[in-house]
Amino acid sequence: MAVQSANSVAQEGKYLAFVLGTEEYGIEILKVQEINGLMDVTPVPQSPSYVRGVINLRGRVIPIISLREHFRMQRAVDTEKTCIIVVQAEYEETEITLGLIVDEVSEVLNVGREQIDLAPQFGGGIEEADFVKGMGKLDDRIVILLDIDAVVAKTDLLDLIDAVPA
């Protein structure tokens, strides 16, 4: 059975909760830079299917990924609730700003230590869900707490970022 390291376990604190399909997820609020409504995204040729492209955010070119598609969920039609969460992630000691398209942002949650369970271990060498830091148990619902740095590490975004002029 795999054991989670101390730095990959969700910590108590504030999380931005958002929805993908019928599931609710949370990202540490300190990783969130801002939340924007959906805007025009410029496609980047030959990028992975989950990469929608890039946006110009106040003079900065930001890569945009569909978190739903990155998690291999069926693509959904964008609605007025669809938005972009701009986050700061770290990968190999480099800070990366990127936008995550989500179905809907729900709220900021205050998650206590006693409300967090370890992420389930699936065994069999499955490492696909190693970006799940824990499970927040809040009232009658479960919020999947994500490690956004690990999500970025599982993308081909670094190639895209290198291809986009700064």
C-alpha cells in the first residue's frame, strides 16, 4: 500500500471550492490569484486536447486548461457559470501562472484538520490520482482537495509555456 508523504496531505485552512460535473473540488486559497468569467481563448496549434489555449490577462499571456478535460471527464457546454480560476502553481522550482476552466465556483471553505481524510489509495500502481491531497468532509458532502502543483506536473503545459512568448 502506498503511503502519502507529509507534504502531499491536505492541510487545514481555506480552500476555493468549485464544481466539475457533479463533483466538488477545492484548491488552497493561497494558490488562487483571481477568478474571471469565461473570456475569448486563443487556441494554440498542436496542444493537448485539454489545453484550450491562451488569454491576454492585463498584458500577460496565460495558458488556459479545461480541468474537466484534463481529468478525462466528458466536455460540457460552457454556461454563464463557467469561469477561469487563475492560479499560481510551482513546478521544478518555477512559478507558473495558468487558468483553469471550471463549471462553476461555489464558495470559500474553511476546512479544519478533523474534517480531512487521506485520499483513498487504489493500489496496483495507479498514480493517476496523486494530485488528490485529501477528502474534505463537510456536513453531508465530500470535497476533493487538490494539489494544484501536482496537477500541473501531470500536464504538457511546460512545452506550451515555453512556446508562448512572455
